[in-house]
Amino acid sequence: MTQKKTILVIDDHPLFREGLKTIIGRIARYEVVGEAGNGREALGMAKRLKPDLALVDVSLPDQSGIELTREMLKLSSKIRIVVVSMHSKVDYIVKAFQAGATGYVVKESASEKLLEAIDTVLKGDYFMDTHVSQKVIRKLMGIQNGETNITNAAYDSLTPREQEVMTLVAGGLTTNEISKRLFISQKTVENHRSRIMHKLDLHSTIEVARYAAKLGLIDVDLWKE
Amino acid sequence: MNKKPTYEEMEQVFRKLEEETKRRQKAEKDLQKSEEMYCDLFENAPNAYFFISGEDGSILRCNTIAMELLGYDRATLMGMKVFDLYADTPYGISKAQNVFKRFKNGESIRDAELQMRHKNGYPIWVNLSVEPVKDHNGNIIESRSVVIDISERKRSEVVLRERVKELNCLYGISNLVEKRGISLEEIIQGTVDLIPSAFQYPETTCARIIIGDQEFKTKNFIETDWRQACDIFVHGELSGTVEVFYLEEKPACHEGPFLEEERSLINNIAKRLARVTERMWTEKEVRFLKEKYEDLYHNAPIMYLSIDTNGIIIECNNAILNKLGHTKRKIIGKHMTTFLTGKSIASFKKDFPELIKTGKLMGVERQLVTKSGEIIYVQLSVTGEYDEHGKLIKTRASFEDISSLKQAEERIHSLTHALINAHESERQMISRELHDRIAQDLSTLKLGFDTLLYNQASVSLEESQKAAEFSEIFRNTIAAVRDLSYDLRPPFLDQMGLVEAISNFCRSFSEAHGLNVHFSAAGMDNIRLNFETEINLYRLAQEGLNNISKHAEATDAFVKLVAASPNIILRVEDNGQGFDVERRLEEATNEKRMGLRSMEERASLVGGKMTVESLPLKGTKILIKIPQKKGRNDTKKNDTGH
């Protein structure tokens, strides 16, 4: 019989730790060797007990569970981390994985998913709570779709100065006026202007204005006509 | 003679006699003729001739003109002494006696002017020349006197003299009037004192002038029966009189004892006084108005200041002096910018050329700096002053201290900002509470519940199903609480950034409200905004769309977010029914309908500006410009608490 896998439970809510321990306690091959309510205690235990796996809450009173993950992995690269968190937001999940965690479970699915997560992670695989993963993927899809609609890659390539010049060009100012306004030479204004037109594939000031109006840089006031 | 004359001799003598007689007769005839001629000449000469006895002055002979001149017949005259013919005046008898004395001394008198007296008593001015006639022994026996009537000339002289007196008087009045700083009272007193000298009998003349309720008199003034007067009309209204009185009876003239010229003089004086009075009254009125104006200008509660076309201060009133704490000397001649804050100097420089061009600048705000360095907010309106060629010569500005208004406004701003911030932080607090406490506790409960059955020896299928249902309710509740927590804060904002957050909001708003929301963003990829800016841009888009769905009755709404360095532009537009912007903002303030106002405040909270344009039946355009604040604020990551 192989040796039991040792597990550290880190959460500042004792009752929640109790719940997790109860779930783990039902599986003979796992053993909870320690529990901690804050990062400092947790790190000490990790050093001392060298557990195979740690369940880490993101919100700890003294530090973030993401940081704790990083620090524990510094102590031992062998330790596996499963983040158990209230957060279901994409960037927390991303950050948890970036910090070195290989599993992520939202707290409300702990009773259903925890054991699966521990099993998966201890096997050396990544685990993401399906509740979260579906959401994340859906959103990622949505963003991907949306992005093509709402942003404009060409305009994004303009420098802030070029944006500034473009706004003024579209607003009908002459090169001379722009140079005075921005305290740059007329030559520089001309350079900016041609670069803008090149980047946006525009060929006349009228096209620049039309483009700017489309983006909302200027208002082509049809009401006044 | 022995010898008897011969006939021839006799005849010769006779002839001689006869010739002599003839010659004599002729001579006599000639003499008679010459005597007749002389007599005729003497009698009918154009001048009066008198022959006066050198002994006692009795009249020996005189001619016709002499009789006509004096009104006597020859017989009467022949019995008279020459002195009886002179008037009883300083130029009469006494002077005549003087002439007689000189004549007796053998002196010739040429062109003496004396006054003779007509038989009827009136004086006659004459020019008298006397030539003494002597006998062989050199004794003076008689005079030959030529008398020329010069009454006419004398009368002209008198007239001239009177005229000169009048002119002197009028000249005197003119001099008075032109004296600098002289009062009307002094002019009139001076005039009244000048009047007597212009009249025929200055010593016995007094005068009085009444103008308005004031009376001016000569020192010797007494009212008598011999009065000449003229009314004074000022601005066509009877305003007084000029009166001249003789203190004693004088010979009758043109108008009582007064000369015709004196009538015209007094009329002239009255007219002149009227004109002077008119002028002085007008001047007085002008002075009064000027004083009133100056009082109004200098002591007005509003600050006034005039600058020339170069911006140099040329006039100011007390209110502005008091406000600035400077003396007038410290302000006049200085450039306007001396008393402005840096920001106001910039606006001044921007507006001034336009002001010079149009001569008008209304309701702009400026900040004045007082002597003690305090900043005063003023609202000013400026109008130009032009010369007769229409060229702007200066501008007049009125300033109103709006510091307290400004303070109140700023107070409202800061309160509103505090409110918005409080609102936002309250949402965050509730969100955090929901997320970190309630959802956390519910999760603990769920976990406890789920593990509760682990230790039960036997659990029926029904019980275990029920427990699973409860567990599912737990899960959903937790998810709902967490979503609520996320909704209180813009979801996605700190996950995917502003663009995605707004995009997502627009999408769900579209679905929820049946409004086509078109969202576009440009240039936002490369900029990092602080959390405050992001959340407020998000809220602005949110509030903008909420307003549209509540009021606009639009089918389409457009939300455009674009980076326009150094600003970010957010446009929220619709094709709805539009509204009157001014009125809406006013109503909003009055009825606490805070839609647009709160958007304005929110924009200004992050240093931005919002403009609203709306046209009935066309729609509404909201433009928000917010300065980019570089660097992402870390508060973002702390928003749900670590």
C-alpha cells in the first residue's frame, strides 16, 4: 500500500476548513496533516510538514492566496496547489494558474468537485471547476466575437500624438493651426498626417474626417445643415 | 485967378466934371452894388454872424441865420447882450464870458464849442469863432463872430457816447461771463453793477435783476417812477426781469426819460442774461448729472473698470478698489493682467483680440487677485466705447463678485462628487460584503450541509435526493449572491477592461430594453486608465443608456468610446424625440431629476466635460471628454478585498 498523500488546508473560515476536512477524511489515501487560517501559519506548516498538496483560499487575512501559492512553490516545487475560492472571475483564475496552482475550485462546488480536483492535480494534470471553466470559455468566446466588432485595429496602431493630430485634422484645422496648437513644427505635423493616413489607409482630409466621425472623434453635425 | 476961363476951358472942366460925376456915379453904383452883394452875402450866409460890441458885449449886427438859429427877430436881438444868448449850462454863459474876455484881450478864438439857448429855452450846440476888430489906435471896437449850429453833430456825439457806454456795458458782461469758475450769481451781480454806467445819467441810475427767486441790485437801488424794464425768458419761460430806475426826473426822451438806445440795451442785456442763465443752468444740470453719474460710478456696488485698446486700465470705481485692496494710483496705468490669475490671464489673452474686434464680451468668468493675494471669482461683461469715427477707444467692464456663488457651486460639486464616490464605495462595500461574507458563509453552510450526511449510518434515497436538491439551491443562491455582488460593480471591468465591460453592458442593455445599442471603441487597447476614470466612464455609458430608454423613445442608440490623446471621448447618442437642453437641465435641477446633472457631475469628477446637444425629433447627442490619467490605479485589484 502506497503512502497516504498529505494535504494542508488553508482557509480563514474554520467551519469551511471543517467541511473540507470532512470531505477529504472520507478518502483513505488522503490525510489532512495540517490546517491554517492565514498565510504565515500556512507557510510555516508547509515548510515543516512538506505536504503533497495544499488547498488555498484566495482571500486570507494577511496575504493573498495567489502570493501564498507562489511562496509555497518556492519552498518546494513538488507541492501541488488547488485554489478554493469564492471568486469566479476570469482574472483570478488566470492569476492562480500563473502563480503555479494547477487546480481551481469555486467554494460552492467544493463538496462535488474537491475530490476530483485533488485526484486530478495529484496525477499531475490541471483541474478547473466546470462551473468556472464553462463561464470562462463562454466569456472568452464572447470577447473574441465582440472585439472584432467594437475595436479598430488600425486606429489602435496610432500613437497618442497621432491621435491628437488626427482629431485636429478631422476637426478642420490647418497644418499651421495644428503646429501652433501643439507647439510642433509644420513639418512634423505633415509627417504625422501622412503617417496617420498611411496607417488608416486614408487618402484625403475628407476621408480622415469621415473616419474620425465614424469612430466618434468628431461630430459631423448633420443637424445644422 | 485973373483970367476968366475960356469956354473951351469951361467946357473942358465941365466935361471933366461930367466925366467925374459919371465915374462917381458908376463907382457909387458899383459900390452900391457891392454893398448890396455884401449885404446879401452877410444876410443870407449859411452861418450865423454876429457883430458884438467890444465894450459891453451888446449885439451890434447879426444876420438872418443868426435870428433863425436863436428864434428872435432882429430888433429884439439888437437890444440884447451876447451873454443872454447862452444857455445856463457849463458850456453856456460861463464859457461865453470866458470867450469874451479873451476877445477883449485881442485874441482870435477859433472853433470853441458852446451851448447857446433858443428863445424857447432849449440849448443849441454851436461852434464859435471870434475875430476882434480894432480901430486905428488899436482899440478893439467890435467882434466879428461866426456861429455854426453843431447840434446835429453834438447829438450824434451823444448818441455815439451812449452807444459806447452800452457797448462797454455789454463788453463788461461778456468779460464776466467768460471768467473761469464764475458763478451765475456773480455774473448777474456784476451785470447789475455795470448797467448804470451804460445809461445816460450814470450817477442817478440804479438797477435790479431778478432771476428765479434771486434778486440782485445796485448799491443805490431805490424803486422810482422812472423805470425801464425787460423780462428775461430762460428756455422760453418767464424767469425774471432786468429793471433800470432813474433816481430823479430827467427830460423826456424816447421812452419816458430813457433813450431809444437804452431800450435796445436793456433788451439786449435781458437776452444775454437769459442765454447765460440757460448755459449756466444747463452746465449746472450737466455738473449735477456728472456728479450723480460719478457718484453712481464710484460708489456703485458693482465693480467697474475701463481699459484701453492695449489692455491698460484707465478708469475704475471704488468698488473694485475696495475689492482689490489697492489705491487708485496703483491700478490706473497698469495692465489688466496685473490683477488676474494665471488662468485668467490666458483667457484674457485669448478673448481680448475678439473683444477689440466686436466690442462685446458677456458673462465670462475671471479670477482677480487682490493685494493680499486672495483670489476673487468675478463674472464680467464688457462693452466697447467708440469715437465718432466708430473706432473703439476703450472698453468698459462691469465685474460681479461671484466668489460666494462659486464657493457654493464648488461646494455643490464637491458634495456631489462625494455623493457619487460614496455611492460607488457603498456599492463596493455591499458587493464585498455579499461576496466575502454572505457568499462565503453560504458556501460554508453548503459544505457543512453536504458533509452532514456523510456520518449518517443510513440515508434514505428520498433524504439523499432532498439533500441534493437543497445543495443545488445552495449553489444557485451562492451564485446569485455572487453575481449580485459582481453586478454592483461593473462586471468585467477589472477582468477584461473598460471596453469589454461597456460592450457587455450595451449587449445586455440591448436585449433587456429592446433598443439597438451600437457600440464601438477605438484606440483603447494601449491605454491604461485608473479605476476611478474607468468606473466613471462605465457609469456614464450606463446612465446615458438608462436616460435614453427612460425618456428618448429612440430605436437606436450609439455608444462610441475613442481615445483621442490627451483625452478619451465617450459619445452617447440616440435617434429619439430630443428635448430642450436648457430647459431640461433647469427642470432637472428643480425637480431633482438628476439624470443629466449627475452625468455632468460624474464627468467633472474625473476632470472631464460633458456637452449635451438635442434637437426635437432628431435625437440627443452627449459628448463626454475625459483627460487620460496615465497608469492603472491599484485600487482596482483590491476591489473585492484580499
